[in-house]
Amino acid sequence: MVQTMEAWFYADKDTLRSYFGQEFRLTALSQRDDIENIPRADVISGLVSATRPCESKGEYSKGQHSFQILELLDPSKVRAASPYADRLLNVLDRLS
């Protein structure tokens, strides 16, 4: 199971770069493909480090940025990278 919702952001790094702008440091994020197994502390510290130089949006903050980013993510990328997200979205699709 995913350690933290922000791990889903790692499935769509293009959206992160677009959201935070040119200063976003993609190399600060873990390059692991198994995003569900990246420890929570590593996910958050990677986001903070990657966004530290971003003047327009500022350093990553769950309260300030997370839901805006979540709304922008490509669901197909998240589903492909996260079996648990795929399972959740399949259940939600069946219920709606």
C-alpha cells in the first residue's frame, strides 16, 4: 500500500514540473519505480528539496499544494505506477 498520497505525485513528474515551474529540481525526487514503497519521509523530503528553489509557488506544503496537484495528475500514469491506486479507482468507477 502507498505510504503517503504524495507518492502518487511521483508517477506524474511532468505535472509536478509544470505546476512548480522551471525552478523545480526533478533530480531531487526518488527515481524508484515502485512508488508505493518509497518511505513517507523520503517522498516528502524529496518534494521539499525539489521545490526549495521555486519562487512562484514556494517550497512544497501539503496544506498549500497537495490537493491542487492531485487534481492535475494524469490518472492513467498513477494507475500504471500504483496497483493500489488502480484498485481504488476501479472501485470508485464501479460505485459511480
